[in-house]
Amino acid sequence: MTAKPSTPERAAELEGLRARLAETEEVLRAIRNGDADAVTLSTDGVIRYANRTFARLLKTPLEHVIGAELRSFVGSADQAD
């Protein structure tokens, strides 16, 4: 049987979890606000989510980015065989 953590241990763990949550929320805010480029791909390389910053990076309207294959934005010389 494992011992239950003490109150100070629980408080330290809770503080660590709060810090991680705050950091995650900050990253998500940056992605939503376009302060960072962001893209989510399906397993077959189709872009499922992208923010406007990522679309600007590709110099393509966002509505043309989502649903496209990522490889369509990569030059053939840079694609793996």
C-alpha cells in the first residue's frame, strides 16, 4: 500500500499543476490571437486546423489552407521520396 502524500506535498503538486495550466493557456491564447503560427494535421497529412498566421506564412487564404494536403505547400525538391 502506498502512503498518501502529505498536505505540503499536495500543495506543491497543485501549484505545479496550476503553473502548467497557466502556461498552456498562454500558448493557446497566442495561437488563437495569431501570435504564433499553428497547424494541425490528420494522419494522412491533410490540414485540419490552421490559424491566419500560418496561412500568411504560406501566402494562401486560410480557406484554401484548411482541407489541403500539407505537401501541396512543399516544393517537390524538399519532399521525401
